Amino acid sequence: MSLESDTATKIIRLATEGGTPISIAVVDETGVLIGFCRMDGAPRFSADFAIAKAKTAAAFGTETSNLEMLYADRPVFAHSFVAQGGYFLGRGGVPIIREGTVIGAVGVSGSESLGEEGIARAAAEMALGPNQPWAEAQ
């Protein structure tokens, strides 16, 4: 099972309809970029952050906000880990899980952190439809 490019395009379209200038990245289950958009007005840094958030959510199969909390008391480990693979341990990355398997992930950057995660979650959910939630209970 894998996330297809037409679904990635739909996720990006839905996420960018809100008007807030963001960058959004969609990756497949291996963390390879399959869709990306940096809206006019989105900060330059948001492009790299969105990609890193999506890659991290796919690799770990969990929201990046969970990782932020997990490593809050281990800053040296978190910094070292991020430096090794371009990962991002903060809000805004959401895995897409179907039938217990990670099929891709969405990363959003450019808004406030809680808003980024909400945008990513909502776009993935709308793209997959109400009978195929963006993520099942972990």
C-alpha cells in the first residue's frame, strides 16, 4: 500500500485553500517527496521544514508533536538525532495510516505550530475520505 501522486495533489490543494501562506509537503511511506507547494507569502524556511516534518512523520509513524514531547527532556539527543537525518521534532507533521500501515505523511510549515498540525491533519483526512481516516489509533 502506498500513497499515490494524485492523492498527494489533492492533499496539497485542500491544505492550500485556507488562505494562510504555508508550505506543504507530502511524502510516501519511505519519506520520499511526492508532492510539494510553497504558497506565495510563505516564509522561505517553511519549505525545508515542511519536507522534514513529513519525512519524520513517515519514518516514525506518529505525529511530530508526539516526538517533540518525547524528546523534550533530552535536548542533546534530539539535536544529535535531527542533525543525522534532516528530521524535525516539532509540530506540523502527520502520518497517513491505512489498515495499520503508514502509506505516507503530510508536513506543514509557515503558520503557528498548532495550526500547522491541524492543517496537515484536516487535509489528509479530507483527501482520504470519511471512511478512511488519516490515521488510526496508534
